[in-house]
Amino acid sequence: MDIGVMGINAFAKTFCKHWIRSGHKIVFADLPGQSDIFKKVSTLGSEVSVTTPDQLASLAEIIVLAVEHHDLEKAIGLMGHVSKKIVVDLVTDPGASAQPNSFFEIQRLLPEVKVVKLTDVYPDHLHQSTDDKQVIYSYSNDQLAQRMVRWSIEGSGYHMIDVDNRNHKAAKTKVN
């Protein structure tokens, strides 16, 4: 699978290490004016490539957004034609803020994409992990996209939580 990553944060870097070990091709891009993206990702290995933001969507099946929340709209505007793709939201949302959650912003800006939010914070703050392992929560506007993302992080050492928002139950599923 070809994965395009716009920006890079620690959360995305962790997933990218796993995706590379699993044989996926990853191409990175960053916003103009940011520090050299190649320097940021060179530690991931020689199999990564770098492109310009406007080429990213045409080179990847899945787009990962790993920019700062305040750069989200700018990043989406620079990426070219993104419709009918899966967008994985790895944007770290600010705490109690007037800004909307990045998941809803992406849906507003890209109404034709399937968005999957991966986060280590439960969206409704109704469940806290009781173990010491990293837990990943996910929610999506498309169940197929959510399953594809779950498949692509399989084996990463993370745990997935299937969240049923209708009745606020969470069931742990260990990813092997």
C-alpha cells in the first residue's frame, strides 16, 4: 500500500516505522517554510521518499495528516485532489479550545473523503485505559476505512479500541 504523510509528528513517526517494516511505501511532504522534511524522516530508512505537497495525493492510496492543528486547512489546500481517498487524522488537537476537532474540520474541508481519527485520548472522555500499554482509539465516518486502517497498524504493538458511540461502550482488541 502506498501511504502519503503530510507533516510529521511523533505519533505519525511511530506508525511509519511499523508501516515501513511491513513493506508499505511511504512518501512524505511538508508545508513550505518548515524545516527540511527529509532530515525529519531520514532516520526511518532509505526506502522513504519525499515529494511536494501538491503531488502527495496523486502518489498515495492513503493520506496521513500529521501537521499542527493550526496548519490543517493550509495543508489540505496544498495537497491537490484528495477526494475518494482515506485520510488518517493524526493531528494533535488542542485541549479545551474554540477550535473544532480536526476530524470534523477534515470532513468539512474534504467532504468526499473517508476520515479515520487515531488518537490516544477517547473522544468522549468516558473511558480511561487501566493498563500501562499504549492504547489507540479510532473513530471514522466510514467503517471500511476504519477496518483498513486497523489492518495497516496490525502488529505495531498498539491496542485498538472499538468504540460504539451510540451506547458509549468500549471493547479492547489486542493487535497482534
